[in-house]
Amino acid sequence: MAYTVPRPKLTLAEKFYLPQVVAGLLITWKHFKNMLLGRTKIIMQYPEEKWDASMPSYYRGAPTLVRDEHGRERCVACQLCEFICPPRAIRIKPGEIPPASKWAKVEKYPEEFDIDMIRCIYCGLCEEVCPEQAIFLRKDYAITGLSRSEMIHNKAKLYELGGVMDGVVNKWNPKK
């Protein structure tokens, strides 16, 4: 058996939503008055001011590659980051280090290293799995590009954005 629920009778003002419109205008007027009197602060003028100083320590931004303090690559092209990346945003083409080189024990280096920033979900798994701490998530939230090709960061761009990170690098340690 169906129940019939009668609709309430509305006044003419309620039919034209006048009480709701007036209530909204009163809230707007209150905020405008508080802003003029200096009781509220305008938060930020975005392009000129940024949140960089107040970013939390646990913020995960865009992945980049870092060099050691001598300017050498930290990446050994182990491809763990490529395998663990959920959206498959990382692509590595490993290259062989010549056997006559002092660092032949390393065996590989990244010949090509691309990260598709459109596909990246900023999960941080690549940073966690890297044995040489070659990938670092920088505190950046404004990653833009005018085309899809600009959003694919190649090895040179990743090193330019990443900079230098101090610390022990097993790759360049002759005792290992």
C-alpha cells in the first residue's frame, strides 16, 4: 500500500525563494564588512605567494633524479622503480658500463630515464624502493606544461629539477 505525503503549503515569498536569497546576501554582506574592517585576512595571492614555507614534512611531490655531491649519477638502472610504479609512468632503458671502466662492478647506468608526469600519481613508491636513493620526491605542487610531450620529463630534466643530495652511494663506493 502506497503512502501519500502531502506537500506543505508555501507562501508567495517561499515560492520565489526570497528568504534563502536574503539569507545568502546577509552572509555575503557580513564577510564583506569584516574584510573592510580588517577582521579577516586575504589568504594568499597565488602566483606571487606560494605555500613552500609551510609545506608539511610528509608532503609527496613530483619525483626527480638526484646526483651525489661529486655530480655523478646515483641511479644504477636496477628498474625497481619502473616495476613498482602502479600507473607505469616510469620508463628506463639501461646501458652497459664498459668492462675496462673503474666502475665496471656497477654494470648498468640509465641510458634513458623518463617519467610521464601526467600518469604519475605521486604515491612515493619509487622513492621507497630505490636502493641508491636516486629518486627523490620534491616539494612541488605546480607542475604544468602546454602539451603532453612537455609533461614527459626525460633524464636531463629530472636531474635539473632534482639537484644534489649528500649521502653514501653504494654505486660509487670502491669497497663494495
